[in-house]
Amino acid sequence: MQVGGHLSGGAGIERAYKISASFANAGVPTRAGATATGIRPVSTTSFADSVGLAIDTGTYSTTQGDAEGLVRVQVRPDLVIKALMAGAAAEGTAMILLSNTAAETAGTVVTDADVGTADMVSGTLWCIAGANVGQSRVITTHSASTSFTVTVPFLNDIAAADEFLFCPWSLQGDGVADLDGVGNLQTSTLFTQANAAIASGTGGAAVIVDLELNRRTDSAVHFILQDHHLLQATN
């Protein structure tokens, strides 16, 4: 992951933090540690008490004589983090490709068993090959292992073999309490990318602010951390 800007513009604020666990990779969101020793990487599904985005690596040690573990962190609460979308938990996995199997003249249904079973309602579907290239729509119905349906039609008919990609995020969510689509993000195994194959509404508390809808290996999601320690009331 990398710095994608700030909601209010301007330069970032960088601080060096003590760590309570090693940071093997740069570009990892951070959270308050389990002890008073220092911060640690987030988990794949929780960004609770987040601190910001670590922009370098650090080794944690309790051995006398070892250098103290420190990492530099971008800490502004309005930090926008840019994460590449991965098609599975492993970093660098190409996104799942849909090849439409049934011609559809209403422009609302894409059929392919590869839609899988993880609920993508309130996610986004976009065309990368066919008459609707460059268009995207919010997924409003997911028939497991069968199809996606959108409410706002694509401009043109959807032909057999037209190709689409999808992700569990959108910019507005579903408008209900859990805000599927806009209110959560799950990281990849090493915390450096975003897992686009999980159900909408899964993962750490986040707010999606932008989507880069490109191809299978260069699409990205931009988000901010909801639960940031610089915004938290303390007792």
C-alpha cells in the first residue's frame, strides 16, 4: 500500500514510532500494540486503534544490544491509502475474470460461475472487453456461482464472451447500518494489498473514497481508516 493523498490536501505528517512486532514490508497499515512497547501491523480483518501507514520496515527485538525497532508512519487521520486489488488473499494474485456465458439484451446480467459464493452486493462490476468497455455499475443482486445483476443497465447489450472484473467495494455502499461496499476492507496476507475476493462488508473499518477500475493486476482501491487513534477520545 502507499500514500494516495489526503482528503484535505496538503503534505503528510510523518512520525517515527516504536514497534511491538516486526514490520517485514513497507506499506502496511499500523495499529496500537497489544502492549505498551509500541505499534504493530494491523490484522487482515481489523484496523482497530489504527495509527497510520508504515512507510518502511523495522525489526522488533527484546535482546540487549540490538537496535531499537522503529518505523516511520504517515499519521494524518485524513490519509488516503491506495491499495492494489488482489484476486485472493495472496499478494499479486490476478483478479477473478468473468467471461459472460449468456447473451443479455437488457444490459443488466452478467453470467459466469466464477462470480463465486462470496456476497458481492454493493460491490462494483466493470467491463474490460466488449461493447461496454470502461463502464461500471454497482452490483445489486448476486446469485451464488451463477450471475451478477445490476439495476442501472450497461449502455449496450452484454454479449457472450464479454469480459468483466468485480470487487466488493463501491463509493456509496448500501445505505444500511453495516454500509456494505463502502465501510470495510480486508487486506491480503502480508497486509500490503486489498483482498478483492472477499464478501462485501468484510474486513477492517474503512471508508472507500475512490476506485481505480483497470485490468486484473493494476486496479486499486483508495480508503481512509475509520478508527484512528488521533481522533479517539481517551479516558
